[in-house]
Amino acid sequence: MIQERIKDKLQHAFSPLHLEVINESYMHNVPEGSESHFKVIVVSEQFTGMRLIGRHRAVNSALADELANHIHALAIHTYTESEWQSQQEGAPASPACRGGSKLG
């Protein structure tokens, strides 16, 4: 499963205090059971002192194979522990699908 592979790679790369890997494929125009659209929430002290672009690059690097071969869309939300604790409602909700991909 791609979702489990993503979880394992992010766990290994960032030793997160909190990690969510959410398959949002069902929200898109793809066949049932697809694993093509994901949202990840990664809370790690490794992000301390990193700008948002650096955090996203680090996640993209950890998931390079999946992004090149399996994932159509990836929403990335990265936080330090203190940033995550200050979030009243957690990570933002993903927007509604506007059509597009027929990946499966």
C-alpha cells in the first residue's frame, strides 16, 4: 500500500512526534480504492529553524519515488511541536476537488 509506504518513509526520515497520512483520493475523480491523492501532517523538531519551503523540500525528497511514480497530489503540512500545539483546529482542510485526474 502506498499509504503505508509514505508513513514508513516519513517516520524514518523525521522521527515525528505526530504523523498523519490521509488518503484523500476518494475526494477526487479517480476509481474507488485509488491511492493517488494524499495529505500529510508531520510534526517534528527537525523542522525547527527551517523555512516552510525547506520543510516541504525535505518531505518531497523523502517521498521522491512515490511522487515520481504513484502520487498525483500531495498536501504537506509541517510543524514543530510548539507550532502544532498552538494550532487550535489542527491542519487546514483540503479543498474540494475541481475535477482533473483520472489516475487510479
